[in-house]
Amino acid sequence: MLVKQDGYAMTRSCGWLAGVVVMLSTLMTDTGAAQLMSTCVADSPERRGEIGCRILESKPLPEGLQEPVFWHIDRFDSPARARAAVGSASIAFETAGAWWLMTIERDTTDHRGGQHVTQVGPLPLPQAARYTMMVQSAVFMPGMYSLPHHHSGVEAVYVLEGEACYETPTRAGKLQKGETLALPGDTPMRAVVTGSARRHVLAVIVHDAAQPATMRMEEGTGPKLVACR
């Protein structure tokens, strides 16, 4: 009788473990390795060449900003030249072995002595009295994913390395190195690292200065997102 009870307990345990395996397998199918990305912070391991998301700067933009505006990216060969090019609507920073200047502006023909990389836009601005630009640099490995979230303004991304994918209610936008994407404010989304190599993206959020840049969403509370494959 005791042996039968032990055997029954073992059967139940194996059944429970099998259920866990099935659940994890399903999750891994949807999100690669099913490893959650870390939150973006100023003192991120990314600044030391490790995995993470770094907030490079959050800067108020000049009053009276109106559409059409673009996210303008230039690259510089020295920190002095990049810093000298900074204006009221731009920031300079170092990442991936280079110095960069990112500007929110209408005119994208002036590269301020740098090498033109790309421009994204026109960006759909939210209704707001004032705007702030938050610039981020994020390095994550294949299969990692973010929590569902949305922003109080447009988010634009540029892929420096690897493959990126962004799940939204209408589509999954997959990007390769050198490609860009802009998502309007209040778009529910999830970032997923697809492909087989690490992913490094630069991102800017031009948001309502009176609101946080990012708002997290509880799993299962928002609309269904189209999965990255």
C-alpha cells in the first residue's frame, strides 16, 4: 500500500513537471528563450559593454515644436566635434565605438560636421504643451523580450547590430541592421530580440513632457499583440 502511494505521488509529480515543461515550451515558442529584458536606467551595464538598456539622456525640447519633425542621426570621429555640435534639440554620446549626435528637427540637411547616418520621420507628435526627448541604447541577446508597454509619445528605433522585432496589435515589425521604425504614442508594444546574434538598437522617445516616457502594461490586460516569428 505504501509503495502504491509513493508510486502515485511520483506519478502526480511527474505529471506536474510535464505540465510545467509544456507551459515553458509554449512560452519559449512565443518569446524565444523567454528571458525578460532589464529596465532602462542611466547607470546600465550597457555603458560597460554588457547586456542592458541605458538612458543616455532625457532633454526638454524647445517650445513651439511642431510637425513635421525628424529624428536625425549623425556620426562623428571625435568626442570634441560631437559635443561642439550639440544644440537645443540634440544630444551627443558614445556607444558601439563611435560618437553620435541625435537631433529632433525639421531640417535634416545640416550634419554639423558629422557623417550622416539616417533620418526617421516625419514623427507623429502627441498633443502636448511641451516635449521631451529621451534617448536610449539597448543591447540584448536572442530570445530576450520586454514587458508590454506604451509611450506617451512617438518611439523611433535604429538597429546598430543584430535583428529587432516589435510586437503591436496590428503587426510585428522586424528590423535588420541599419533599418528604422517609428511607432506612434500610446501604441501597445513588446520588444523581442529575434535572429541568432545579439541586438543593439538606439531609440528616441519624443513624449509629452508632463507625462512619464514609458508606461508598463500588465500581461493580458491590453490588446493581443501580433507575435514576432
